[in-house]
Amino acid sequence: MFDRPGSGERAILVHLTLHSGQEDLLELKELAKSAGTDPVYVVTGSRRSPDPKYFIGTGKLDELKNVIESQSADIVLFNHPLSPSQERNLENALGVRVVDRNGLILDIFAQRAQTFEGKLQVELAQLRHLSTRLVRGWTHLERQKGGIGLRGPGETQLETDRRLLGLRIKQIQQRLGKVEKQRHQGRSKRKKAEIPSVSLVGYTNAGKSTLFNKLTGANIYAADQLFATLDPTLRNCQLPNSAEIVLADTVGFIRHLPHELVAAFKSTLQEASEADLLLHVIDANAEDRDETIIQVNQVLEDIEANEIRQLEIFNKIDLLADISPRIDRDEAGNPVRVWLSAETGEGVDLLYQALAEMFSSTRIKRKCYLRPDQGDVRAKLFAVAKILEEEVDDFGGYELVIEMDAKHLGLLKSIEIEELL
């Protein structure tokens, strides 16, 4: 599908200033390194609007040709999305591979995916991206099949490719649908057991995975690079007040996350959109941290998770001078922000404290008896409570040991409660 850059390939980076709030040049360098290339030169410039043919102007195109020759470059990486025709025209003019920002991010995701679901999601995103660029590789085949043994119903090779591509996309969507159904069942069981779900979200490389490992004792991969973690991970976490939560580590966000990825990772991102609380991990040492906060909230809005309550985690305070671990609170005294270092562990105890306050345990356990004619009450209990034990006596009654949130205590009014556990 994509020509993935090999490790150590010499790359020329292209960054034009077009408008405010656009992609960052430093981020492009990090993306290039994360993809395994060696950025050797950066071509910069400014335009009021992109050139429809090459994105850059003809003067900048000549400059780029000279730089490619002098630097013996293998690939050109644009910090902007390119149209299929622009990408094709640039490759023809420059004689090297050209990859735009979206293609670069997709390539990194392809390298990082480890699980079956992650690989399917990346392939789906790649195929959707490729479907708009099929003409790049098949321009020489845009003719009817002909010759002995090749005369068919009149379908061009390009049309055949598009049809096969559509079939593959449909297959992947069906498989992902099954995975999404399994995830939904898992979330339903957690909700039924009244176990709160907490998702770590934030800009890529903010330290989510390091914090996840610190909180859960897990050993998921964490590195100082963009999109080090791609596949979602869920772990149980015990809070100081004995309350239990499920913590989910999700894929990092980035400016203008490609629509193909947002669509393909819908089931994964649903862990965030259906969480009870979002831990918004922020790199406190980043110069553009305020802008990254805005970008993350924009993605949360895109996946309809912007209404979920947040607890901001200002991470990496070990890199800042005169900043101590602390909890910031709102006017009502509720935690809204925790300052900590996931790397050193400073302030992690304060995060536990804040989570314990936000999820104070209100669960109760009861041993109760249901008469044979109370099947409707039993059904309601199965819907809202965790059934720890159930036995049917000789008279058709039910002896239950249940655990549920105190807010459902009203269901027990018509039930014979034998013992408080």
C-alpha cells in the first residue's frame, strides 16, 4: 500500500507558513524521526495560498530539486496534506518519493500497531487514504485490457483495483464491527458492576503510558517519541478508599489528526467517549502546552467526548524549576488539576487522592431472598447489580448475594434482606 520509508533514509522536510494555527515544524521533525527517517534539510517558505499544481511555487520547486541533489535525499516529507494530483506532480518533477503529513502519520501507525485490532484499524485507514491515490501507481494501466487471453468485459485495471479495494475495506469494517461489539459488551459488564471507567487522553508524547504504568504496575511500551503507544490497554486500579476503577490508555492525539484515522479508530476512541472521567495528561514543560490543550479538546469534540468531566494532569514537573506537586481545586473544593511527574513518581500519591475523592465508594453488599413470584425484581437486580452468588431453593425462591451502588437501594424495599455483608 504505502512505500514505507526505511530506517535511516535521508529526508528533506518542507514547511510553508500559510496561516496561523497550522502544523508545527518541530513536530514534523519528531514525526520524521519516529517514522525512521533521517531529516537532513528543511525547506521553508510562505505563501498566501497553496499552488494548485505543486502546492509550492515553481521557484521553491527548483530550490527543492537542488537540495535533493546536494543532500542525496531519498524522500521528501511535506508538513501539509497534499491532494493526489499534487503528490503525483511533485514526484514526477523531483524524481523521489513524496509523502504528505497524513501519509507520514499513517506510516508511523503502521509501524506501531501490534494487536489484531490495531493492525486492522491501520489497514483500514491506509486503504481509505490509498483509494484517493490509486491513479498514482496505475496510470500506465488506464486502458482496456487487451490481447490474447486478456479481452474481458471491458473493465480497466484501475477499476478492478478500486473494486478489490472496496471489497477489502468492507471486509475490514465487518471484522472491526465484531471487535467493537466485544468492546461494547466489556463496557456494559463494567457499567453493570458499577466500576467507573477512566481514560487517559492527551497530546502524543505527553507521558500517558508512563503514568499508566505508574498507576497500574503495567509494563506497556513507553518511549520519548510520537505515537509510541498505539493499541489501547485496560487495567484495573485500586484507589486508597478501596474503590476500584478501570484505567484505559488510549492513542495520543495530534494537530489535525487525519480523518482516516479518526474514522478507523472509532472503536478504540470509544473508550474515551464512554468513560466516566478523562485524565487529560499535559506536558507541563512544553512551550506550546496551551495550544496542545486546545487541540486535544478539539479531537474530544470530534469524537463527542467533550462533555465528559476532565481532571487535568500537568506532567513532567521534574523538568520545571520551582514547581512542586499539588492539587488545584475549583471554588467548590473539587480537584480540577494535579501537578506531578510520572517519571519520578512525584505527586502520583496526590493523583490517587484526587481520584479517591472523585470516586468515593458508595457500593454496598447484601444477602437477600426473592420469592418465586418476584422474577421482575430479580431481572432489575441483574440489570443494575453485580450478582456474586445465586442459589434456587426447593420452593423456587432465589437466595442472592449482590453488590451494587447505594443509589439503587430502593430496589431492596420489597426484598427480604437476611444479612448485611
